[in-house]
Amino acid sequence: MLVLGLETSCDETGVALYDSERGLLADALFSQIDLHRVYGGVVPELASRDHVKRMLPLIRQVLGEAGRVAGQIDAVAYTAGPGLVGALLVGASCAQALALAWGVPAVGVHHMEGHLLAPMLEAQPPAFPFVALLVSGGHTQLVRVDGIGQYALLGESVDDAAGEAFDKTAKLMGLRYPGGPEIARLAEQGTPGRFVFPRPMTDRPGLDFSFSGLKTFTLNTWQQCRNGGDDSEQTRCDVALAFQQAVVETLTIKCRRALRQTGLNSLVIAGGVSANQSLRQSLERMLAEFDGQVFYARPRFCTDNGAMIAYAGCQRLLAGQHDGPAIGVQPRWSMETLPAI
Ligand code: KG4
Ligand code: ZN
């Protein structure tokens, strides 16, 4: 089955062609980062308008790269939520229009299920069951995964998502959007141990997270340094490292608890923050305690992309699931409500 996947939930237009027999044939992405950077964050209306401009040229591009024509496509998968309503509607209308024109089914995919399944596109995919740590700009969740659509939420952020904490902290420190890669870059030059920040909610039982206090703690430290006349690049790097280490260690502590609680020794990390090298290394060290393994996608499939949507949609289509012709999106959508396949 040849599936065209479309991703438009936020500030990236992602398109991919996935073949259930041959795997991923082609994928293309247009990132709107430069468009939103001047505003310090995503402007929803600009995002929607840009998705409209990019979608059809990207579809032509992946068809060309894969050496396929529209008539060979068996189904269209698109991100139906969660995300920005206008941006989602661009992908949903485009998918439904193409499906109608080509006489094929369309299927709406849950964006976080797409992230969760992205490591399945790698050479050594994880086997069910496993614990998944979903860390994106909008979500921080620990999930027990027993199969596609069999998701039990173990814990989640009570305030900012991990990626959001990176982005907001970076902004407070005068860094560029998106903040995650910027903080990671500065942290590489940081002096270990110069600052040590709190590991929020690790002193009590449970698997929930809270990152908004850490953001304020980081800002206060940075401001104290500046008020004392130290706004050097080295200090900025040292603060970035302390922040990143606090997030990484907090996530690692909660993942260790989730593995103990479930008795599992496979951990999948997915979403934009799973591209973070320090997080990957810390989790790999921790999984050694369990004689287990960490799975993640290649960096470009950690952040938003069309390949994960084509793959997840294909699995649901193969199980006989698809949408009716109505165009609908779900800006807020719990993954636990998804049907099992
Ligand atoms: O999954 P994603 O592309 O979009 C959402 O679904 O939200 O995640 C984007 C988030 C942003 O907050 C970005 O700052 C963060 O992922 N991110 C990173 C890194 N690369 C992207 N955070 C930390 N380290 C990175 N290397
Ligand atoms: Zn995402």
C-alpha cells in the first residue's frame, strides 16, 4: 500500500511517501522557522498561510523523488490533531480534496502517535511492549505502549512541556527561536558544576513533570549574573548547561521510575527534544541498569515530519481504518482515546 503523508500541525510542512512493502520512499520538509523567528515564536495565521503555499510543491517533489505518479497512491494520511487549528485545517482539507479527486481513502493521524511510532522507521525498530517518553514543544508524557492504539498514560507535565521550557528559557536569555537546539549548542561549551538547578518533582512519588519553575529559576540566575556585571558568553553557556542538565536528569529519573513500575526494559523517546544528545546519552546510561535499550528516530524524524504521519496512517489503513469525507480536526485530542488496531 502506497500512502502519502501530510503534516501541518504547527510550523513545519512535512510530506512523505511510505510503501508498506518497501518502506519510506521519499520525504520533504519546509520549516517555517525563519518566518516566525522575528516574532520569537509561532504566529498561527502566518503558519496556516504558509502551509497553503508549500503543500502542493512538496507533494510534487516527493512524487518526483520517489519516481511515482499520483495515480499510484492508495491513500492519504494527514495530521488531524493536536495542533494549531488553522494549520491542521490546511492539511485536512488538502488530504480530503486529494483523496476525493483520486478516489482513495483518507485517514486522520494523531500527531503524537506519529512521533511515538517514528522510531519504527529505523533499521532496528522497538518491539511492543515498551515505555515511551514523548517530549515535544507541546507535550511531555510517559506512556506504556502495548501496541498501536494501546496507550496508557503514566504521567505528564502539569505545566510547560519540555520543549516549551527549552524555548521559553532560551527566549528569556535572549536566544533565538527555537530554543532547544540553541540551548543544546551553548551547553556544549558550559562548565559542569558551576550552577546546579533543581530537579522539579523528583522528591515525591509519581510520574508527572513540572518545568515552569525551572524556567523562572534559570531566568533569576541569569539576571543575578548580569546584575553583578557578568553577562559573558561563558556564563550564558554555563547557565544553559545547568538548565539542560536539570531537564535531562529530571526526565531520566522519571523514566527510571516508569520502567521499574511497569517492569519493562525498552524505552522509546520521541518528539523534538528526543533529538537532544545529552538526553539520549543519559537515558542510554540509565537503561544499562535494566539491561535494556533506548530507541529513537534519526534527528530529522524527531521533530515534525511527514514520514511519521505516512507510517502511522499506513498502519491504521492496513487495519481497515479510515475517515469519512467530512473535513474535521481535533486541536486537543487525548492519545488514550485512539482505537487499538
Ligand atoms: O516535536 P516537535 O518538532 O514539535 C511539536 O510537536 O511540538 O518539537 C519541537 C520542540 C521545540 O520546543 C524545540 O525547541 C525542541 O523540540 N527541540 C529540542 C532540540 N531540538 C528540538 N530541544 C532540546 N534539544 C534539541 N536538540
Ligand atoms: Zn511534533
